[in-house]
Amino acid sequence: MRRLCQDDPLWIGPYAVVAGVGEEAERHRTPDRRYVARSADGRRTVLVHVPHPGADPARWVAEAEEARRLAIPGLAPVAEVDRAAVPVWHAAPYTPVLPLTAALAAHGGPLPEAVVRALGAALARTLATAHARGVAHAGLSPAAVLLGVDGPLLACFGAVRAAAPEGEQRLGKPGLDPGCLAPEQAQGGRPRPLGDVYALGAVLSYASTGYTVPEREELPASLREPITACLARDPARRPSATDLAAGLSAPLQTRPQALPGPLAPVPTVLDGPPFPLPARIVAALARQSAGVLVAPAPAHAQETRP
């Protein structure tokens, strides 16, 4: 969590804002603003989202309502939507999560190869479910991936559609990560499923190297081929989300362990289900959860709601 800044709201709908979620330095590439907030009586804690100042509120809230209707496993839940408020917002019950950008910061650098593969497989399965319903997520970026102990949740549904209508160039629009924009979407084309696959390739590049557009040689050997395929400029050359999920879920063939048995890595509870996360990220999630539990009611919650 981060302390509130001068331009952060104190109230969002009926909720008093407690803290921000995500890195301050990443706000310009994040399609929405996320906050931990509490109801006035202190009984409910939520993760609440408001649109990036540069987004169109009507389009943004329409995408939030569509995400609420879809309720796809792996899609960040949307439990409440208020299109009449200023700013518009949506919220869901709070669970400890870190945006992928903050997760890399907590880990101290790129994620282990096995974690990246598990992350990619989980996100690809979520996208495949959406694509089977004829829906493109159109908002995948490192900031859109919320990591928790049960696996990733995919937020920022429809961020590309909210940033600008079809036919209008989207490259350079506030809140969009240029490295995750498929060429056809950047130029104003209709967001389609294979554009999501391109964005997923950029996200996995980021998780592996810290950059959405790395040199091919920087990528882990087992991920070079699938990530490069995802980032093909021609959509027809990209794999489907279903095929990508299957490929990333397949057991990784490794060389026999060269170290003596006692020196070999020992599996821990962090390596198994529900989702493998490095210890530092688990610790960061635990600190966030503890911080929310012990956080006193913000001073403005004692004041009359504006």
C-alpha cells in the first residue's frame, strides 16, 4: 500500500479511502486508480477503482459493467458499479493483491522462469474463456495483472476501448502501456482476441526481464519461442490463447540435477498450489493484509461525508 497523495480522493462513493494500491511511478501507465477503502461504519473493506483522468468516464464504466456481467474466473471481480458518481467507480471486496509492477519491485527483479510460465498459463486460460464468449479483454498490461496467493486476477477490462473509440489512434493515450498495444489496436483498430495475445506476450516479457519490449536474447530460453510468437506484428501469426495455455502448462524439460542431493533445491509450500509465488512476494502480500487489518479509520472518515 502507499500513502495518499494530494490528488487522491478521500471518499469514493460511500467509502473512505485508506490507502492507494500500486506504485506511484507507474500511475501514468495504469488505466485506473486503485484504492483500499472502508465503509463509514468500518465493517466493509473494498478494493475500489476509478478511471484514469484521461479516460472517458462513460466508456470506462460501461466496460466495468460488462466485466461485472461476464464474471469470468480469473477476471478481477466487479461487485458494485456507480455510473452516476463523480468520479465513476467500481469496487469488490478487498483481498490482498499486488499489481505485477509492484510484485517485481517486492521480489527485487524479474520473476523465476517457472513462475512466469504458471502466470502465463493462468492468464491465457482466463483470456481463452473470454474469447470463447466472443469477448476481447482489451486491457492487458503489467498494471492490469493483480497477483494474489490464489493466482493472478486480470483487471482493467476494456481499457483500450475506454481510451479511444475505434478509428482513433490510441498510441500515446494516457493510461495505456505502449509496449502492450498490438499494432492494429494502436492505430485504432477494433480490439480482437489476438490483440490480447500480443499484450500477454508483452506482459510475460515484463515478468521475465522487467521490460515489455526486451531483446529476444534477454528472455529465458524456454519462453523465447512462445513470447516471440505472441508479439508477431501480423495477428495471423500469433497463437490462440487456448494453444498458449496448453503450451505453457506443459512440463518444462530440464537437465538432470548436477548438484549432490543435499544441495538440490528443496520444494516448499510456496512452490505448490494454489499458485507458486516467490517468498518475498508472499511476504509483501502478508504485510499488505496485516497493514489493512490494523489500519485505523482515516481521519476524514470521522468527518461529514461531502
